[in-house]
Amino acid sequence: MHICLVGAGGGIGRQLLKTFSAGHRVSAVYRTMPAHPPPDVETVRFADEAELARAVGEAEVVVHAALNTRDRGKAFTTSNRAVTEKLLSLLRPGRCRLFVYFSSQVVYSALDAKRHKVQGEDDALAERPGLDAYTRLKLVEEARVVAACREMGIDYLIVRPTVVMGPHMQWSSGIVAAMRMAPFGLRGRTINLIHVEDLASQLLALIERGVTNDVVNLADLDVSSDDYFRHAASLAHRPMIFAPGWLTGAAAKAIPSTLWFFAHDVRVASEKVRRLSGVETHRRLPDFFEPPARIVPAHTLEVIRDTVRSGKPYRTIGRGYFLWFNDHLSIDQLVMEHYAGIVGLEGGKLTVKAGTTLRTILDYIAPRGLTLATLPEFVDISAGACFFAEVHGSSSEYISLYDLIASIRYVDENGDEKFSIRDEAEWDRLRADGRIVVTEVTFRCHPNRTLANVIEWQPDGRLEHYVGGGYRDNFSTTVHWYPRSHELMVYNVNPVNGNAPGDRGPFAPMRGSPAAMQKLLLSMNLRGKRRIVGPSERVLAPWTGVPAKHLVGKFFRDARRRVRNMEVCVPDGFAPAFIAGLRERLPGMSLSAGQGIGIRFTRQPDTGRGFVWIEMTSRNTAQMHAMVELARAVCGPSFWLHRGKYVPAGIGPDHLFIPRAGEIAFHLSAETDRGRA
């Protein structure tokens, strides 16, 4: 059977695709194409009208599971009705035998809850005052689909899912996350749950059994709201607080129709789908939630292999910023911290296990007169992270530490360890894959040298000079911009032959602090001295570690409003326009009085590619999102975010690492260079 699935990228759509494609040919239609298309499935972009028409026109069964949630207000109804009308217009009578429309249990909010304590598919529905846009959309579209299919002589099937549960679904993962913030719930309500896997099995069985011209609830288990909220709170490790009865009753009128089942104690019938599909489930309440995420310490290679082969979703965690600035993970975490140690130094190349920190590496090679040619300010970062993230400093010689990696060992998606010498195209693919675990990293080391850092305060009108190419005047240039006080703090780092009278040894700066505090701290540390001089790794990476790191991380992670740190990277050819746009937007971004913006510069002379990194720390996520929107407007697809820091939802792998085999950024930089000449 050929099934065209529209909405394959949604939470329900992904599971439908998995279930359908196991035994049938599927054309999967996406609004945004996935970075890693599923194997043996034809993928189609919804906006590609010719391909969409072909995919829908050739299918025997068309499943419409798409919903545009980005539009708001009147645009929500207009855009979603347009999607349905387009699909109906592309159906081919004689070829398409069934059109499946995903409605929702919310349509039952049109019924009188006092007269309909059990709400089933045969109840007559009609619009009433007070229904929200989503509910009205589903009511109108159900009627439209029935009328259009009857007119074309095509069978239809309307399905109404109840509360959909399962991995990454809002009513399972989402409710647990919400309970961490506010563990409140309602008593005395009945909720029907359906696991997304069972929903997909029920629908496929209905299609295969030839159920047509009918309306069917996709439903399973009735549970009390008391048990539902209590279980979610237990997974969040929070004490449950139930709203008192008087408040529940008073709030009922304010509950939107989309959540009508919290306003009234009603039951959605589930007998019909069992009878027609033959699918019997035996889940209990805990089975609808994801099990608590495991923390798996990677002490041995076998532990890594077993985790990869388990088939359970997981994320590999190194050492760095990720857990500080992002939300709690709901999947297993393979922690590489203990898979650490020096493997060997040979011919200027150092091999380490992936969990080894840059600090450990520097402590090993510095006594041997070696260093890493570029370094971030903070070096409590694992070697494995340097493969997947652009762990950068400010350098006129390298984009990031990734460019110093000569070879890796990694465990592939099958659990086998493999060795790979640097291959730009192959490594671009591995970095985007996400299914591999790097186990060993070999870095090219460089002779150590003495560097001097001269810190200057300048008016912020000088920013355009540095962004326009002035950063190349130094071996390493770092700028901290204080927009509210209209000034810059500039680190000018260059090689020197040695110490001179009046030089100061390296110290850990507080570069992110407000300008007034920064000046006070610098005056206390410098005490009238002009240069900070020392070996390369101490000048470039003065932070050996963060005191009370776990306490600081807990504050960032669990604060009432999450502290975010995000870094946007743009090719230097786009940087002047980005900074100009940022200057225009700053008045509306509500920066606090002492809030600053960090700016670093990296360059790869052998390719002519240069990049500017713009960093911001804030509790206001709107500031972060405004930076991403600006980057998209100025740079099109050619911008990136630091993978180890805050990454907003919707950012794919193509924006998380700079492809070394690509040409786009090179051409832009080359044109800019010619313009300067």
C-alpha cells in the first residue's frame, strides 16, 4: 500500500511514519525537511507544489496529520484551512481510496457535559459560543472533509485522538517539566490517555481492515486527574499540590475548550476503536510516561557500546556549558567524564580519551614545551566536545580546536569502535550525525610561546573598526562591548620575546561582569601594570576551572528564570551588517545597565575564512531569539550557534558546526577581502 503522510515531522507524525513504513511504502511530507531523512522513505517538502501534487496524487491512502502552530489569531485558522483545502484539491478519485483526517477529542467540548457524561463518536456536534480557534477549526474541517470526500467519491476516516502520551510528547515529557516549575494539579477529573505508539498501531489497523466513512476515537486508558498529576509530580521529584475544590469550580469557566476535560468530569468512549482495530493494549499509568532518564557513567568502552546498542535514546555529555544553559534532558545521558586519560604523545601529536579535559591536556604538554594553538578562556572542557562543538578562542590562525584534531576513534551506531584520520567531508557528516560517540581524540600540538595581553578601554564607536577587519592587527583580539555605557574593553594579545619590567602574570578575569565592576577588578589585579605576560596557555586560558562549579551550574540550571548563554557565529563578511542591525535592535532588547556582549574573532588563513562570534548571557530568552532572527535576516543560512551553550528549539545540525568541506563562507570572505584591497 502507498501511504502519503502529511505532517511527518510532528510528534505524532514521526511515530506514524515509523509504524507505517515498517510494512508499507510511505511518502513523508514535511514543512521543514529533516536533517537526517529516514531510510527507505520518500521525503517531500510541502512547499514544493509539484512534488507534493505527485506524492498525494499517487497515494492510495492520504493521511493529513499536519497542524501549523506558528501562526496565531485569524492566521491560525486561515493557514490550517488552506493546508486542508490544498490536500483535498490534489486527491485523485480512482487512485486515492481513503483520506484520513486527524481531528481531536476537543470537538467534544461542543457537547453539554451535564447531558453527555460519556462522549462518543455518534454524538451530534455543532459550534457554540466560547469555543477557541483550535476547537472551531476541527469542527469545521471535519464537516468539510466529509462533504468534499463524498463529492469526489473518495472514502474518508476521521480520527479523534485523546491525550497523546509518549516520548517527547507535551502531556508526558512536557507535564513533568512543568511540574518541576509548578507542581499544581486538579482533582476529580477523568482523562483518557493514548500512547503515541498505540495510536499509530490503532490507525494502521483501521486502514488495513478497511474501516471507512466513519469517525473513530483513538483512545485507550481512563485515569483520574488525581493519579495523573501525582505521578507526573513524582517523576519531577516535587510534592504535589492540588487546587482546592472551590478554586477548581470557579476556574472551570475560564478553562479553554481545548482543555475542556479539566472543566468537567466526562469520559471519552474508547470501545469503538478496540472493536474496529482489534488492537488491545495493556498499559498502566506509568507506561504512558517516559521512564526517568538514566545517568550512565562511561567508565569503560563496553559501557559505551552497550548504551549505543540499547536502542534507547541518549545524549552523550562531556564537560562544558551545555547542562548549565539548557533545560533538563528527558533522555538517558552517557557521561564521558570518567572515560579520561592520556593515551600517548608521538611526533607532536597527543592522543587522549574523549573525557579528558583541556586543562589536563595542557598540564601534560606544557612541561614538554608544547601547547594547543588556540584555546577558549575556560578549559574545563572535554576533548570529545572539541570534535562536535566549535570550541574556540580568539585566533588569527584557527577557527576552533576542531581544526587541531588529526584523528579520532569513535563508536558507530552499531556499537563498533572505528578509527578515522581527518577527512573534511566525512567528518562533516559525522559531526551532523549525532549517533556516534567519540572515544579518543588526537590533537596536533605546537611549540609553546610567550604572549602578552594589553587591555584597553575604548569608545564603542571603535567596534566597527574591529569587526571590519581591525581584529587582524593582533594575534588574538577579544572585545567586550557595553552598549549602555558606550564603551569597549579590548584584549590585544600578541607574541613577545619575554617579560619586561612592569609586566603582570596571568590571572582569571571576570570578563562578563558589569563595566564598573570590571574596571575595579582590573585595577586591583593590574595595580598600574600595563601588560599581562605568560606562557600561551595561561594567557589564552586563564580559567583553570570554575570554583564551586556544581553550585554555579545548579544556580544557572534551576533558577526561577533560566540563565542562558548563547553565542552566534557569522562569517566576517556579514559581521558589519550584523553589528549594524544589532545596534538598531538593542534599544528594544531591554538590556540591563551592566549587561555586556562578548565578541571574538577567529580566522583560517589557508582558506581565507574568518568568523565573528557574538556572545550574550541573560535571563531574557527574547534577547537570544532576537539575535538568532537577526543572524537569519542578515546571513541567510550561513550562521551558526555554539553547540555547547544555549540552542533555541528549531535549530538543526546545519547551524551547529561550520562545515570545513563547504564553500559558502569562503566565497563571502574572499569577496570581502577583495573589497578591502
